[in-house]
Amino acid sequence: MTIQAHLIAESEVTLWGLSSRERLRRMLTRAGITELVDDLECARTEDAVLLIRGDWLYDARVLKGLIDTPSVVLATGDERTAVAANVPRSKAVETRNYLQGKTVADLPDGLNTVDPKTVVPAEQTTLLKRADPYVLPITRANRGELEKRLFDGSYKGITDLVTKWAWPIPARWVTHVCAVAGISPNQVTGMSWLLALVATYLFFQGHFAWGLMVGWIMTFLDTVDGKLARVTVSYTQFGNLFDHVLDLLHPPFWYLAWAMGLTHSGMELLGFSLTATAWLVFTGYILGRVAEGLFSGVIANFSIFAWRAIDSYSRLVTARRNPCLIMLTVGVLAGRADAGLLAVVLWTLISTVFLWLRVGTAWYEKVKLGPLEPWISAGDACKTSLAYRWFAR
């Protein structure tokens, strides 16, 4: 049996450039529902029907949970307003009428009432945070609030300090410009690829200040493309791969180009040869990413940075691209581009050693105590902590 969808009461208010119908169509397609029926009489009798009021904004997790829960009506808010349902075809017309204005007391026979928290957990393993699922009315008065919620919801809870605290406000503005202008996430990622190559060339030529300026713009766009994809429900498997390949590949080549730029400009490497610098930075970087992959792929099914609060704190400054760019920038501002690179090399090695110590500890605990859980799974028990305020919400 498949599920068809029928939309009720569409909203005229657009959010991030999308009508409510188009947003729901994209969300349903991603959830595996590609058939929208405008007339319930045309729905196949052997199928279930997903009835959705289009004048409400749905958390994608709620829609997925509703699809997986048959014979229910989704109610939300203090007044327990019924907004959607997953019902057999035989009850579709009766339930549609119910969603168009009746009270919960008139629930059609054979159906149960659920709420957003019933059908989906608060933890978001992909975004490394905890966020209560929501279903909210769409009105002109709360349009700005809803767009902000969608944007904030696209952010990872556990990330580096630049992405977490420096980029959100400007990224929201640029994301809005891109959404209105019809610029796709892949076009933004394509620009990031180009800027990454330009920065590499500038570093290689010893033009460190110019290279840093281009590099910082690239890192900013690397934040924008993912946010744009999520708020416009236009993320794809190719786009995800296109973005992540860039994220994985370019940092060590930037550092190598920086080292070569130092030799071209006649600067010293504080006693380190170019070959030694290249080996140290490549080895440290690769081993660090291997440690992360080993944890999430073998030891647990979530990121190493979500295991304990100390791991989340370490993600703020671990030797990924943005913290390393801060070191390079400070070095250039101090007139010591060589010291900036040396700081990156040393911090990469320190971070990698820390990651492997955490991998070893995790392996030991899994063997002794059983499967690992991320600290945000503690729920209310962790809500008073600084880590919860910083990362989980």
C-alpha cells in the first residue's frame, strides 16, 4: 500500500521564496510521497491518504513521523488544533471535513490523536543538537518569526566557533538574497570551489593577506549553501557530495600552498623544511578525519563531537579549517606568516592526538558498558548545563 497526499487550505504567505504548497511538495517528495491528489474522489481506494493543511508550517521530522504512523490525526497547540492526518482512503473525506474546522471531540471513529512530540524525538543526530519538533500556523504577522525558525533550524548545534557565532547574522541575510534571486545551493557551492582554488593560488604566490580574504569569503559561502538548501528544501545527494568533497579536500592543500608561498617570498619556516611541513599537516589532518570516521562509522552511529560535552567544546576549536584560518590570520596581522603556519601544524597534531585518545576511550567504554549514547540524549538532565545552552538548543 502506498500513500497519496491531499493539501487543504493553502497559505498565500511565502517563506524563503516558497509558497506553502511548493514547500510541502518538496518535503513530501523527500519523504517518498510523490503523488498529490487535488480531488479525493480520484484517490485510489487501496491507498492511505495523507491530509495536510497548507496554512501551517511543518517540521520535516513531523511529516516523516506522521507518514510512518497510520490511522492518526495530528493535533498541535494549546487548543489542540487538528492540522494533518494519515488515514485509510475510506475515511479521507470525513477526516478532511474534520480538519477544516471541527473540534478534537469530533474525531472520526477508528482514529487516534497524536502531537508533534509523539511522532518524533527532539534529538537531531544529523544537525548535532536537540530541538523540539514543531507545527506552526502561517500568517503574515509571524512570517519573519517563521523564516527565522527555519534558518535557525538549518544550523548545526555543534560546530566551530566562527560558524556558530560569527556567521549566523550575515549568513541569514545572504541566504535570503539568494532565495529571493533564485540562486541555487549548488551555484553557491560552485562559487566556493572557485574561491578555494583562487585562495590556494594566492597562498602559493605568497599573497597571504589577499588569499585570506578570499578564503574567509569561501568559508562564509560554505555556510550559506547548506542553509539555503535547507530553508528552500532543495538539498540533494549530489549537492551534499559536492559540498562535502570540497570541505574534505581543500584545507591541507591550503596549508601546503602557504608553506610553498613562504619559500617563494624568502621567509623561513622556523626550522621546519617544506617537506616536513607538508608531511606533518597532511598526516595530522588525514588521521584526524579518520578518527572521526572510525567513531561514527564503527564505534557509534553519531559524531564523535556529540558523545560527551568535552567533545562538543573541542569542536569549537579543533583543527578544522576555520580555527586554523584564525591562526593564519593572526600570523599575517603580526607580520609572521611563518608562525601562523607553524601554529596550524602544531594545533593539527594536538587535535589529532586528542581525537585518537577519545576514540580509544570510546572503544573501551563500548566494550565494557555497551552501546554509546550522545550526551544530548540525557534530555532534561542536561538542560541546566552550559553545554546544553551552547550546543543543544
